[in-house]
Amino acid sequence: MLTNGTTYQTANRLDRFVGFELLVMLYFLFATIFPILFQVS
């Protein structure tokens, strides 16, 4: 069984990783959407 300390550490690391993944996803989203928006206008 995991102790509370290691569980918290793992959750914290996972949280940071998820935040990084979201930033990357947002970056790619804007990179694909903005050229399309500029082409339409």
C-alpha cells in the first residue's frame, strides 16, 4: 500500500503533467484555428 506522502507526491506530479498537456493542446489548437480564421476573413 502507498503512504499518504507518496500518494500526494504522485498526484502533484500528475497535476503538473496534466497542466502541461493542456497548454500543449491549447497551443496546437490556436496554431490550427488562427490560420483558418485569417483565411476566412
